Amino acid sequence: MISTDFAPNESGDDALISLITLFLPHRWKSGKETNLCIKELNSIFPYGKIAFFLSARSGLFFLLKSLHISQDSQVAVTGFTCEAVVLPVQANSLHPLYIDIEKETYSMEYEDLVKKITAQTKVIILQHTFGLIPKNRDRVLQLAKEKGLFVIEDLAHGFTPSFWQKEILSDKQSLLLSFGRSKALSSVFGGAIVTNEIKLNNAISQIEAKLPYPSNGILFQLLCYKPLSVLIKKTYNLLYFGKLIHKIVKSLGLLIAEISPVEKRGVYDSYLEKKYPNALAKLLLHQLKKYPAVIGNRHETINIYNVKFKLAYKTPMARYPVLLENKNTTLNDVSKKNIFLGNWYTQPVAPVGLKLDAVEYTMGSCPTAEFICKNIVNLPTLVSKDEAVKILEYL
């Protein structure tokens, strides 16, 4: 089984660490690994203070809350995103202002941003889609500086450490990180805010300190994910054994969903407003330590794809985007070979089925994004050379 969405970062060593941690409940909530993760991340982001949360979406919610923006103000976001970005905005009584995207890095189109922002626009969430540095990043940052807007650079999809080690955040700039299971670094759930302004640092730290830990039941589910997902992937092609295991664990509720039923209805779900537990920090720490090797693997795979599609991506993306005219047919055909390609994003605010009026999106407002949603397919990058070639052969 090759999958872009299902446990793309997990391997046997990740599964073993998670399995061992399952039998150490006294270290699930507090322990040394959380501080060790901060130390590792500070080597990548040396200029800021890092605050952890159980999810990136709850981190974004508390960051926006800490900015004390007046109600009904606007937050500029791309029209090529997911509910995890938009729902925290609305939960703060703010309104998303959707900006169209450009086709090179799938991030904010500068001209459309200039055309749409108003005096009510207070924040820009600059999404680094697929971990790519936005084509218009410098222009967006300069515009924000001129107009006194706060910028949240959304690195949830991934990031290149060498780029961020050289950057310096301004007082009106923060970074959003995600450690969800389908992102570049996975602790199954988790997120962080990186800030560089003292008052904002203090406000977020105070919120983080008061949050409760997730329950042992939720932690048990999260720690089961890596062992079970690796087992499912390894046995998926073995006489349907992996498929059977997948159905059983789903029916038993052992695999906690990425998106809750409440969120699928277009409502922010506060159940993720929890402290980041040490058990997940232990999983993240292992991923951080092997991240250089993972980046090397992704570069090799991306170079193979670049030759095929005549593109020139250099960023170690967690997933590789291509546009296909026969998108749905392709996804269906390759799935019969147990190759499951990614589908970010199927609509301007994903996931598919989310009612766009609930997230204040009007069809036709971001035509480029809407076109790309109909045609984009994501290829996995953390695969072997043979697997990458196999994917291309089927495509």
C-alpha cells in the first residue's frame, strides 16, 4: 500500500516508540520530552518562543484571541485551504476574507489581496501550501508592514529548516506549525505557535499553562495510531489482511478522526483546546531527529517527479502537487493498484461536503483556486525510488 494521506510519515521505528510509550502511562502527560522538542525546534526557529497545543487549529484560535482584534474584523486567508484555518477565525467572531491563489506555489495572489483588503482587515494568514515558500511572500510582508497588519505564516504543511534558520520575525508576525498525522512531521496530533513579541509571548504562555491535558482515553487512541497504521500499510496487499484490520480498528473507534463531526458541519470544536502531552512530544522528538534524513529522501523523490512533469520544485514537500485533466478517473484507477494519491484540496475550503456558506465562502470569488481544486492530485514524497517510479508508471 502506498498512500499520500494515510500515515505518510510513519515507519517501523515510529510504531515501536509509540508502542513502548503505550506501556508508560506515567509519562503520557508530563516529562522531559516536551522541553527537548522545544530545544530541537529552537535550532530551526532560534528567534522566537514556542508554545505547544494539542492541535494547530486550537493554537491558531488562541493566537487570534491573544491579538485582541475587534469583533467583525477580517482575516485574509487563501481560497485554497481547509476548515482548520477558517473555523478558529470564525470562533473569534472574525470573518474570513478569501484571497485567490497563484499557480506556482498555490499561495496568496498579491494583486487579489491588494484589491480585496479593507480597513476592516487586521490579519493575513499567509499559507505555505505544500510547504512551498509563497511566490509573493516578500510583497505580502511589505504590504502588511505598510498597513500595520499582523501576519501569521501558516507552516502547517511543512517547512525547510535552512530557510527559517536565517529569518527573523517582526513583532507583528508569528508562525503556525502542525504535527498532525498527514503533515511533514507527525506526532498524530499537535501544533505550535512561534512568536517573537514579549507581550504576545506572555499572553499565549499564560493560556497554554492553564489548559488541561487530554484524557487518558484520547492519549491511548493517539498512541495506537502509529503501530496500527504501520501494520495496516505493511499487510494491506497480503490477502486483504490489512484491509480487514483497518475495518476492525475503525469499527472499534481506535483510530481517532482528524476532523470531528462538529467541524465537518462548519463549527469550531473546542475539544482540542488542550495542553500538548509528553507522550506526543516523545513521538515528535523522534521525527525531528530523523528529519534531515527524511528531507533527503523527499528531495530524491521530488527530483524523480520533476523530470517526469518538467517542473523544478526544490522544497522537500510532504506531498507533490500536479494538475490532471482526468483527476477523478486517475484517482480511481490507481487506487485499484493500492496506490492512494492525495486530494488536497477538493473545494476552496476542505473537506469535501463542508457547506461553503457556513464558512462564508462565495463560489466564483477565487476562480483560480476553484479551477485547481477540480484538477489537483498530490503524490507522496516519503517513498522509495522504486515506489516513485511505480506511481509514475501507473499515472
